[in-house]
Amino acid sequence: MINHRLSRRDFMQRTAAAAGTAAAGKIIVLDPEPGYGVAPAAPPSDTLRLGIIGIGMQGNGLLRGAITHPGVECVAACDLYDGRHDLAREIVGKDIPVTRRYQDLLDNKEIDVIINATPDHWHRRIVVDCCNSGKDVYSEKPMTHGVSEGFEMIEAAQKNSRIVQIGSQRASSIVFAKAKELIDNGAIGEIHTVEGMMGRNSPDGAWQYPPPPDLSPDNLDWDTWLGTTPKIPFNPIRFARWRCWQAYGSGVAGDLMVHLLTGIHYVCGITQPPERALSTGGIFRFHDGRDVPDVHHVLYDYEKFPVIIKLNLTCEYRESTKFYGTGGLLEITGGELTMTTQDGTDHGTGGYATSFPRALREEYARKWHLENDDRLSKIGTESVTFRPPTGYDDGWSHMQNFLDAARSRKPVIEDAVFGNNTAIACHMANASYFRKSIVRWDGTAREMRV
Ligand SMILES: NC(=O)c1ccc[n+]([C@@H]2O[C@H](COP(=O)([O-])OP(=O)(O)OC[C@H]3O[C@@H](n4cnc5c(N)ncnc54)[C@H](O)[C@@H]3O)[C@@H](O)[C@H]2O)c1
């Protein structure tokens, strides 16, 4: 049983123990993990040879980051759009081999690890093919585009003993790790509600991205880009803004909510999809032909507590996750964590006693103070903020976690089982929105039920 009534002394001791040196009401700058951001020369035998598939908005950043890690060399790149072959070479600074066929990377015996930063509708096939070809893979979130895909991906990883890291970087964040440590230590008591929210308010934030100016069927393999989705003529808007359509993306759920859920699953040690989901929302601002909502709110039932998620593309709100505990509130907003304790007791005689006639009221107050004043003098609430160092990038930590696992063969922080659970939660949110109904998770059948 967690003791959720922290005395001031307990709180000071716990945060001090947790932080190394802490003071209530103060700001504590967290230390990144050893080796963070340092790029010492790795022994050549330890060098991991990297191939990347998909060098778009996310892939280009991943590639720029990956080659700054110790002992990583990018030896090949793949994209269906030739402009991104040039981009990959610009980033790597060498004439690495480039291709439109990702199978060329899988056939390349030189390559140890793959980054897959393709749109959602390509994740399953590429991850399964990577595993079957003996490659470890860092694959972007959401792990899947549909519920059935995840189990196939898990099986491929397990059967081939491959490392699969899903790219929701909150799982490797030092800020979320601190939240986990505090919560595991009982610093905010028992958690009965978790809330996540995020808002954007700009066309770019709502995915109205500009297609590359030269994009054409001559420099893009459009047919392959479509994959198994319905065949349509070349469409640069779909290429750049694929998130707007269910055929390729997973809405704000798969794009943004998955980050919130990853943080929540990680901090609270959740290892299953939610039991139920109920969504509401709509397309309120971006009437641009999209078929996914720009406002999407979800209520989840998890085994131990409800989770409330609020997402919108119509009003800016910094990414925020709040853990409501019987011993206080722990909030991660804008990348920093603030914990404010509550002692959960009465601090005064309360409002109800004001309804007593004076004599009774005064006697009640006298007794109350006699019984409680000593206790009140010993308790107090405290607030402490934990902040990462300036410029801290949880994406770097997440990639390093993958690279470490590829070398050591120890598990990653966000394996395919983890990624599948959060992806299922996103699919439940979408199914509930589109079917206007509560959606349940049937873990035995591995299916959603309406
Ligand atoms: N972790 C994060 O914070 C984060 C941020 C942004 C995007 N993402 C994820 O990254 C993925 C990519 O998103 P994006 O914004 O970079 O998309 P994008 O459209 O900018 O880039 C995707 C690239 O993949 C290429 N591609 C598509 N199918 C391919 C295939 N079969 N073979 C080779 N190349 C192929 C496309 O030509 C394109 O260049 C998505 O899953 C997205 O959810 C993650």
C-alpha cells in the first residue's frame, strides 16, 4: 500500500533522494543519461552500418541525428522520391548508394540497422521485411496502421530475434523517467486520473504542408507510394499531407495522441491496451478534403484509472500530461515536470459547520482545533520543478537506446509489444470517433468490439 499522505519531511527526503539534491519550490535541472550527446570515436568493430527508408520530414531529422551518435555510419538510403536521395547525400556528406527499392537495403549484407520513417500505411510491411531479412529496425510511430498489423510485426521480431524500437521518443525522455521514478516512489500517492492534451493553431500544425515544388511522376514512384491503398492518379497534396486521410495515416490519434499515450504507458507501467474508448470531435476548421477530425477528444478506461485525452488543431496548447494522485499533482507541460504535493486532509473546520448556531459552531471549532492544530503545524505542501538541460532532445536518447540494444541485444525501451499497445489505443480512439460508439478491446480475440 502506498502511503499517499506525505509529511513535509517525507517529501523533502523523497525528492532529495530522487534528485540527488533537491529543494522544495526550486527548479532542478536533470542530468541526461551518461554519454548523452557525446560522440566519442567508437572502435571500428562496434560501428553500426545504417540504412534509412523514408527521408521526409521526420526521416531527415532522424538521419541528421543518427549520424551524430558514436559508431554509426549511414551507408545507404532509400526513398520513392528522388529529391530525397539528394537530401540524404547532402546530410551524410558522401555519395552513399541511394535507391527507390527498400529491398535493396535489406539485401545489403553491410547494413546492420534500418530506420523506417515512411508514412503509417507502409510501417507493417517494412518492419516485417526488415525482421525477416535479419535487420534491426527503428520504425516510426504509430507502430501500425490497423489493429491486426501489430501482432504480425511482433511475431516477425520475435521469430527473427530482431530489435524493433518504435519511434515515440517520450519513452526515453529523462523528464518522463523522473516522473516514473517519483510515481513509483509514491510521491503523489495513488493515481486515479491521468489527462493528456495538445493543441495546435496553424495550417502547418494541421498538416497543410507544401509538396516539394518539383514533385512529378518522373521523380516519384507514385504507384509504390500508394502501396495497398486505393489506386488514384498522382497527387502531390496526398504525398505531402497524407496525415489528412485515413487511407495513409491515423489522424491526430496516430500523429499526436500516440506521444501522450506513450508517456502515460511508460510512466504508469501500462502493458495492455485500454479496456474501453469513447471519442468525440469533428472537422471544425480545416475543411480541405481531409477525412480525419481536427478536434478529437477521448475517454479511456484503463485497468487502474481513467485517461482523458484532448487534442485539437484549432487552438494552441502545449503538450501536457497530468497525473492526478491522492498525494498531489504531477504535471509534465512543455517538456518540464512540476510536482505539487497535497496532504489530502482537512485544513480547517470547513463550510458545513457554518450552518451550526453560534454556540455549537464555536464549540465545534474549539474541539476541532484542539484535535488538529498540532497535526496542521507539521504538514505542508511542496512544489518542485524538474527541467531538462537546455537543448535536451529525447529523440537522441531514444535513438541511442535503439543503437545500444542493437549492440548488446538487450531489450529496447519501446519494443513492438509496447508500440502495439499504444497504437491499438489510437485505433480504438479512431474507431469510436468514426462509429460514434464505445469501443472495447478484446485481448483474447485481439480485436476491437463495438
Ligand atoms: N516521432 C516523431 O516525433 C515523429 C514526427 C513526425 C513524423 N513521425 C512519423 O514519421 C513517419 C514519416 O512521417 P513524415 O512526416 O516524415 O512523412 P513524409 O511524407 O515527410 O516522409 C515520408 C517519406 O517516405 C517515403 N516513402 C513512402 N513510402 C515509401 C516506401 N515504400 N519506400 C521508400 N520510401 C517511402 C516518401 O517518399 C517520403 O519521402 C510517420 O510514421 C510519422 O508518423 C514521427
